[in-house]
Amino acid sequence: MAEEVRDYIEKIFAKNPLKIVVSKAVSKDVRYRKITVVRKEKGYQIERLTQKQAFHENVSAWDEQKLIDMCAGWLGTGYGQLNAWTDGEECSVMVSKKGTASMVCKRTTQFNPQKIAAGHNRKKEYIFNEGDIIEPMIDMGILTSEGKVVRTMYDKFKQINRFAQIIDDVIKDKGYRNLNIIDFGCGKSYLTFILYYYFTEVKHMNVTMTGLDLKEDVIKHCNEAAAKYGYDGLHFEVGDINGYHSDKPVDMVITLHACDTATDYALYNAVYWNAKMIFSVPCCQHELNGQIESDNYSVLTRYGLIKERTAALMTDAIRAELLEYCGYRTQVMEFVDFAHTPKNLLIRAEKTGTKRKQSLDEVTRLMEEFHLSPTLYKLMLEGCMIKD
């Protein structure tokens, strides 16, 4: 039951909830009558309510995983129900007296973001708002020429906002005025154009942004589009992630759906350049699936589907831990709703300079147990970032 409850709560946080209420105490020994979690500008605020008092605690956006653990603990022990509100949807997770967990989500027209986020005076609910004239979104068919969201593209509109919010959570309040950004494996670059708009028009920053891809026709089209939009600081180059060199310091590396080990080369370059920020959505992790084996945990490798998913999760876990070892505060999160693109994990990392040395020990033990030789580890070993 505990794993099922946790799975439900992770799905809720993937929807970017604005408010969560934990209620229905299962015994008289439970101290708090109700627990409420409200999303704030820099994270979340928890209110624990007794009959006479209210106790408050703030949780940083970086500690979202901690909050997921807390919610799972509350619902798995002292409480029988959790309600969560996102933009236009309410989800309820219930645990029966027999310990059976279930979740139901439904659309609601009664949702009011301003009322839910009481005390938080936000000017905008989204980074991009309906009515904004954003040429790349118009060309993508997400917005009409008047800035209205096309009805069938509303989910895509929210997904783009979600990704921009993930970046905004890192750069806001940092005082950045100039950024040099590399987008590896940019493809047709729809999101690259939108992010350039975000940095220059929303955040009013001076940005140099380079998109890199192997397809010459795609790069030609992207450069033509950048000229059409008047995006002078955005340009595209034909090139391979492996061996790419930048002639000036890189502040941010973005890599979306770089296939298999291409993600590893992108992460290695980002660390080599001492990039301040990394945003990576891995894709098609085949490498470890062909290596993984274990006598002690053969149950994870016996069945093809489970083996594939285990290998993919281990791939991203190793990447995250190696970034921690190299001095990055790292978070693995899901930025797209399960209903639209399952298995879309995002690795978000910010340079702190504080190395988590035990991360390398944990990676090494995992590699030894499952006979793994991941590309990122080998690249860092060859680049003298880690010692064998």
C-alpha cells in the first residue's frame, strides 16, 4: 500500500499542485486535525492545524522530493485522505480501513488559483499568458494570431509553461543579467525559440543562445526563423554533441530528448565548462539495458519490461549522483503530466561548488552490483573529473 500511495502522490506533484489538504485522522492519537500545503513563490508552506493552534513550515522548491515523502508518510500512517488542486482539476487519494489506496481526479470549474494561494499576490498564474503575442507559439499552432490558446493545444500550452517555470525557479532572484546558453540536440527548436522569448521578453536579460543539431536542413530552417522573429542573440549550428567546443564561458546547458548516450556527452561538456545550470530530459536509455545483470537482484533483470525500466532509472540516477559529486545541487523531476508523455524525467542541476563525495561511492557500488559501465562515468574518468 505504501508504494501505491507514494505513486499517487508523485503523479499529483507532476501536475504542479497549488494546494494539498491531508485530513481524516485515523486515530485520536494523531496530533494535527488537518495539514494543508500551499504553493508559494519560492516553494511550499505547510500548515499543521490542531484544535487551538496552527504551526507553519516552509519547504523550498528544491526540496519537493522531501514534501512528497512527507505527504506519503502522513497518508500512509495517521490520515486517510489527501485532496490536491491543480489548475482546473481536483485529485483525491483515499486509504480505506483495510489499507487499500485509490485515487480519483476530476475537472472542476470551482478552482480559483488566487483563492487557493491565499496571501500570495502573484501577478501571473503562468509564465506565458493567454493574450500574449508569442510568434513561435503562433507558428506552432498553440496560439491564434490574437494570442488565444487553441482549444486542442491547451495541454501543450501548460507543458511549455511548466518547463519555463522549472527554469524560472532557478534563475529568479539570482540577479543574472547576461547568459550564454547551449541547447544540445535542438531539433526543430520550437522550445528553443520560446525560451529565447522568455529570457529576453519576460526576464529582460541579455542572452546568447546556440542551438546544435546534426541535420543541416533543420539548422538552416531554424536560422531563417530566428531572423524572421528578430532574435539576434539566437543562432544555430550543425554539429555533434561529442567534441563540441564553445569559445566563451557557458552559463546554461539545455538538452531535451538527446538520445541514449548523447545526453551523457551533453552533461559531461556542461560539467567540463563549469556551467552554472543544467536542464536535461534524457531519452532512449539503451546503454545500460544491454549491460545490466545481477545474481543478488535478478528479479529486476528477469523480465524484459522491468529490466528496461530499471536500467533507464539507474541511468538517470547515476547521472544525477555524478553531477552531485561534481558540485551540482541536483534534482530529478517529472515535468510533463503522466497522461501526456510518460517517463519524461528532467534532471535539473545548479552549480554550488560543494561536492557530495559519497555520491561517487554509491555510484560505484551500483555499477559493481549490476556490472554497469555508463558513458558519463567513463567520460568523467578519462577527463580526470573522478579518480578510479
